[in-house]
Amino acid sequence: MITGEEFKPPGNYLNIVTKLYDYGIYANLETWKFDVEKKYQTMEEAVEIRKPNLACYTNVAEWAEEKLRQFYRSRMNPDGSYVFSIKGVACMIWWHV
């Protein structure tokens, strides 16, 4: 949203496991689901906490911060708070050397 580009996921853990297998490394894989709800008390709190994550993808200039504020403002609860739900699957890959 901030950069105006479509989100591209960083990759799939199966690509990593397959590449390791190609090199004769038989990796172990463990996955677990997560469902977390994070609540921010104010829009500014949400912006300040999420801004470092955004810095991984783009320069966080004033225009980017303002886009974040617009995003949170449009999704705020009546009391001024914002709830962010995160659902997904995490994984751990390991092998013996």
C-alpha cells in the first residue's frame, strides 16, 4: 500500500527444503500456526511501532508516515484504538551437518 506495489511474499519454505534436498541435505521441518491479535491504543502508537517494519521495504519519509496514518485512521475503532490480527504459519528448518 505504501509503495503502491502489489505485495510479494518473500518465498515459500518448500523452496528452501527442495533446494537443500537437491544438494543432498535432508532437512527436518516443523510448522506451527499462529493467530495473534495486537491492539494499539492510539493511531500514533500503531504508526511508531509499525514504522520500523516498513523501513525494511522503503524509505520511511513523511509521505510514507502519512500513508500509515491514513491507513490506521480508516480502520480505527470508535474509541481511537486499532486492532491488528495476524494469522499464519511459521516454520523451522534444520539439518545435521
